[in-house]
Amino acid sequence: MPQESLDSLDDLLDSVCDEESFRRFLFALAADREDSSSKEAAQPSSPYGPDANGWENTTIDRFLYAAVRWARASEEGLPLADYEPPSNPWRRCAEILYAGKGYE
């Protein structure tokens, strides 16, 4: 697997600033999901919590709907979570997709 898969998903998210860094993040997000699926096949997690690697939304439709819900909820920031939307649109898109992984 290319080098991107060796970097932390959180680190890659933090580094998103342009199209190239966004692509690296997308690759790592996909690799994280693939790794999680492999772990689940070998040893399933409890059905009452996230699966391996913290994925709550394990189908494309649940993932995308969760990403949209988080995008709407965080549009003006999330004071209790100390979140301010970044001004960089590449970073904002990456954060929206990352939230789709676990937002309920």
C-alpha cells in the first residue's frame, strides 16, 4: 500500500489544505474503512457500538447521511465541542467526510 496508508488519519485530516492533501486524506479514510471491514470479518464487534476503527456508519448511505447531518449541525460552529469551521474549503470537506465515520 502507498505511504498515505501509514500516516495517521487524524494527522492527515489536520494537514488538509489543498486538493493534493485532500486526496491523501480520502485515500487514508478509504484504507481505514477497508481495515475496519477486515477486522470485523475476523472478529465482529458488538452490534451496540461502533465497529473496528470507530466506524458507526458502515454503509455508504448511513455514512453520507451522517456527514450531511454533521455538516448542517456544524455550519456555524459547535461551541460545546470547541469547533469552528475552517475557512479553507478543502479542510471543511475533509472534516465533513471524517464526521460521517462516527456522527450519529
